[in-house]
Amino acid sequence: MIKVNVDLQERSYPIYINTDYSQIGKCIHSAKLTGKMVLITDTNVDKYQADECVKAFVEAGCEVNKFVIPAGEENKNLDTMRDIYKFLLGLKLDRSATLIALGGGVVGDITGFAAATFLRGINFVQIPTTLLAQSDSSVGGKVGVDFEGSKNIVGAFYQPKFVYINVSTLKTLPERELRAGLAEVVKHGIILDEEFYEYVDYNVLKIFNYDEAVLQYIAKKNCSIKASVVEKDEKEGGLRAILNFGHTIGHAIETVMDFKLLHGECVSLGMVAAMRMALYLEMIDQHSVDRVKGTLDKIGLPTKLEGIDVDSVYNQMFYDKKIKGSKLTFVLPRKKIGEVIQCTIDDEDLIKRVIASLGE
Ligand SMILES: NC(=O)c1ccc[n+]([C@@H]2O[C@H](COP(=O)([O-])OP(=O)(O)OC[C@H]3O[C@@H](n4cnc5c(N)ncnc54)[C@H](O)[C@@H]3O)[C@@H](O)[C@H]2O)c1
Ligand SMILES: [Zn+2]
């Protein structure tokens, strides 16, 4: 079993990476979790993954109750929270209780928020089952729900006691979701680690063949890269913004396309756009742009969006909650893959030219 530590003083926690649930008992023991456990999952994950996971907890001597929420982003809201709270109330939990999030980012975010708020905070464990959750959302402690059409607008920073990644859960994940998760993986390489970027590019085929050694190495590197950023900037004061590479234009496309494309697919388009913007600003060469586009094409992620509505995407960017004042901030590669800087850009023609290039 591989272990990565997220170092956040008294909120530090380990991420364990494995190919099954055989070590779950040991992890519970080292986290000193002794109270009742409630596993929260969604309808899809329940179908494919929950039995094996619950069995591992029972074999480790835990008392586990399961609560299944409907799958889908549209259920990451306060109505589902209310159902979770009601279920927890019925179990007469005390503060030694633990909520286990078994699922993707939706389950992780909502379960984490329930754990952060129920009885003013109970224990929380994450068992992420999508590539996005294994590489991104389970590291960093952002938890929350959507409200009145605004994504993740109600929430908290709340760190789990541990994260347990079982890479074999990816085998039942729809392939489109696996591809989308790879966008964030590629992003981690581009922002901080060229060698890891190369590794991912070289191993695309093995990823889709669920090569366990490759999947475990990717999980380890992803968690280490994201943890290194979060450790320096837990509450998003500055550095953490580099994780938004590909997201300024990506988010806008996601909204303009009415969420018909997956988040990772929009981030893929956003990364191509960011690379081109850096090229136009002479911060990077054509070869680097072609390399990134080539990797994303190989994965099967979109790098082109025919008929893109340039004005709508441009205007949408100004609604993004991460924008300070009226200027747009972009995270752009500097000189090479593996290094980025934040740039404030108010050249409307340049931004529109970059968005338009996605349609060509
Ligand atoms: N907290 C953070 O830092 C952070 C970061 C990025 C994204 N997010 C959030 O994460 C969410 C997206 O996460 P996601 O992409 O994991 O989506 P998701 O949780 O909706 O999962 C995607 C789909 O795959 C299904 N699924 C999950 N695991 C499966 C498995 N092993 N086998 C079969 N089906 C499976 C789910 O039921 C769902 O239908 C968004 O709500 C986003 O806001 C949070
Ligand atoms: Zn993202």
C-alpha cells in the first residue's frame, strides 16, 4: 500500500493507495476511529462498489449503516443534505461517529459538508471512486453543495481523517468519466511536473487497460502534487489558484454549453485555449502547444468545439466567482510545461481570438 501525507498541522491526514480494501481495518485503527460509521454513496456506486466496501468495514469490526443518495450533480443540494441529516438523526450518533464518502466528487462534497456540520463536526473518511475524485476533489478539504444555480456556493473547508483510494474501483466507471478525470491529471503535470506529464502521455493505453501499477503511480503523483499546493495555501489565498489552469475558459464553456459536456471535457478545451494564449503572448512555443493538444487527443478529450459561441463564452467568464474586479485572470504556462504563472489580461481581442481558435 502506498501512503501520501497531506501536511496541514493538526488537520494533517494520510492518503492510502491500494488495489483492494484489504487494508481498511488498519487505516481505521491508525486514525483511532471507534464510533458508529455511516457510509454514504450514490445509486450508481451502490450498484457496483458498495457491497465489497461495506464488507471490508464489517470484517474490520465496524458497525456500518449505509445511506444512498440519488446520483448526479443535480442532487448535490440542500434537499439531499436534509435527507442525510434526517438519517443521521435517526441513528442517534454522538461525536465519535464517522461519515464515509464512497463515490465521486458529488458524494465526497456533500458527505464532507454533512460531516463538517452535523453535531458541529464529526469524523469524515473519503473513499473516492472516480478518477476526478481520486486525483482532485478528495484532496484539499473543500466540501459543499450547490444552491440556487450557483455551484459549490454553500460549503466549508473540512479535512478528512484519511482518504483511501482503491484504484480498481475505476474499472466500473463509465469510460467517458475516466477520460474526463484525466484532464485534471494532465493539468497537474502541466502546472508543476513535466516528468509526470510525460509519464501520463506515455501510459495512456495502460490507463485504459486499468494497469494497476500505472493507476497507483498516477494516484500517488496526483495526490502529492495537489497536496503540495494545498499545504502551502489551504484556504485559497494565492498559490492554490494555479489549480485553475484551463478553468477560466473551461468553466465558461461548461455553463454556456448548459452542462452537456463534462467538467473535464471543458477543462480540456480550456487548457488548449490557455496554451494558445501563452503562445500568442510569446510565453511558450508552438511545439509545447502541439504536445498538450496531442496528449488530450490521444486520451480522447475534446480539443475543438465546432460552432463555439465566442461572445457568450467571453461574457460568461465575467460571472465566474473567482474573478476579482472586472479583469480576467488566467493561469498560463511559462517557458515550458511544468511551470505556470497567473496573469491578469484585459485584451478583449486576444481573449476572443483564443476562444474562437477552439472552433477552428
Ligand atoms: N472538493 C473539491 O475540491 C472539488 C474539486 C473538483 C470537483 N469537485 C466536485 O466534484 C463533482 C464532480 O465529481 P465527479 O466527476 O467524480 O462526479 P460524480 O460524483 O457525479 O461521478 C460521476 C458519475 O460516475 C458515477 N460513479 C462514480 N464512481 C463510479 C464507479 N466506480 N463505478 C461506476 N460509476 C461510478 C457516479 O454515480 C456519477 O454518475 C462536482 O460536483 C464538482 O463540483 C470538487
Ligand atoms: Zn476542475
